[in-house]
Amino acid sequence: MKKVTFSAVAALMLAFAFTSCEKYDVSEPLELSSLRTVTIKGDMYAQLDKTNSNLEMAPADLKVTVAIPLSDYNPNNSSGGKHFVTTQTDENGKFSIQVPVVSSGINARISFESFTATVLEEIGLTEVSENTSHFELADKTISGLGSGNSQELIDLGSLEYMVTSTDPNAGSFTPSTSITYAGNLTYEIKLREGVNQPDTLIYAPIPEGTNLLVTIVSLNEFGDKEFQQTKTVTTTANGNYQIDVPLVQNGTASIEVSSTEILQFENEILDENYLYIYNLNIVDNLYFINYTNKDYQYSQDTFLQEVE
């Protein structure tokens, strides 16, 4: 009977000695409850009202996630897995989260849920517009969290979300009809001696597949709401192009078309060839009719080099 009792005590002492020399094994989530915790907190803001210089509180219920490699708790864990702790912001854009740590420290990566919101912006002195913008907040990393006798509270302070994209047509209108803006594009390709006249410039169609950058701003029939569109249009054979312009009856639109190309120019008189930069810049005001004969020429700009 005494021999059995001694063996049991020895086994308990051996188990205690083993566990006291190792990190906690958190392969089972329930064991995390026995670890010391460090609290991480912060206040999240975003510029939702550009009519003043203040930042507004980020929305409630945004998810905040802390990810910790399982190997930080147990170096023998080679699974590559992570332990996740999550919380959400309150109605004041604040969050607080408790993260289990060990004395050797852990590496905590904190990520924040993105969101989309309406942003107020002044136009002139009296008018205010509303745009829909997407906000994101960069991840934060805390290394060695909980190591030694480190503090039990980490305050990240004020964190500001940044705009990553904006919908310029939010709160405006979308035209249900369109007009055609089309024509032919040419450029100076050759200089040759004229016949019974001075030297003559020869024009050729811009190459097929040339990209045109198009910016359109359309106004409704009352002129108080606008629709913006930016797109790329490609020329077809013989330098032809066609642009569909969103526009409503009795409305107006402005269009800008730009393009820059490097093209070869031949001086037949000197028997030499050169490379030039050619530019196209079109600005036009449109009404609710089709424009099918809008022909333009690229202007010859910067000389680049002679072609052997």
C-alpha cells in the first residue's frame, strides 16, 4: 500500500516539473483560460464630415481581430495555426480586448474591419454634397506582448481610418440615355515637297488600338445634379473613334479627351525619319444630340530622336 502511494506522489511531482519548464500548450482552446491576459484598447475615428476640421467617431460594431501564432504559446506547435481573439467597437468608436499572453511574450497582429460611409463635403460657400467613401485602417503589430512583467494595458490611443476610394455619383443621378460623340483622328506623318506650292504636310489616321482617356460630367435637366464618368476608349480602323456619353434630354455635358502617343514622322525633303511625341486634347460642351463628325488632329510636340 505504501509503495503505491509513493509512486503516485512521484508521478505528480514529475508532471509538475515538466509543465513548469514549458510554455502552455494551447492546442486545446480551453487551456487559454488559465493564461494571464493583457488588455489592448483604442479609439477609432474617421473624417466623415469635411465641412469642419474635426474627426468623427468610427461606426459601432466594427470588428477588431487579434491574431497570435500558436507557436508563440508552444514552440513545439508547428501547425502554423493562429489563435484569434475578437471584439467590436462600441457606439463611441472605442474597443477593448483581452489577449492571453505568456511570460516569454507573444506577437499580436491587430486588424480592423473596413467600412463604407457617407461623407459630407462643402461645395462653395453654401452647398453641401454627399459622397460614398470606403475607409480602411492599417493593421498594427505588437511584438513581445506580455513578456516579463510588462504592463497589463496597452492603449493604442486615437486611430484614424483613411479613405481608399470614393463614389463620385453617390446621392446624385444616373442618366438612363446617352448620345454618340464620334469622328476621325489623324496626325502629321510626312513632310514632302509640294507641287506648284510650298512644302506640304501629309496626315494619316492614328493607329488602330490607340487609347483615349475620356472624362465626362453630365448635368440633369435642372442643372443641379451631376454624373461623373472616366473611361478609356480605343480607336478602330482608319483612326475612327466613338464615345457613348451618358446624357438626359434637356441636360448638358462636358467632355474631355486626352491621349499621348510616340509616332514616327518622315521628312521626305531631307530623307530622314524622326520620333516625336504627339498629343491630343479635346474639350467640348454637349447637348442632347449625336455628334458624328468630330474630327481632330494630334499636335506634334516633343522631338525624341532620329530614326536610322
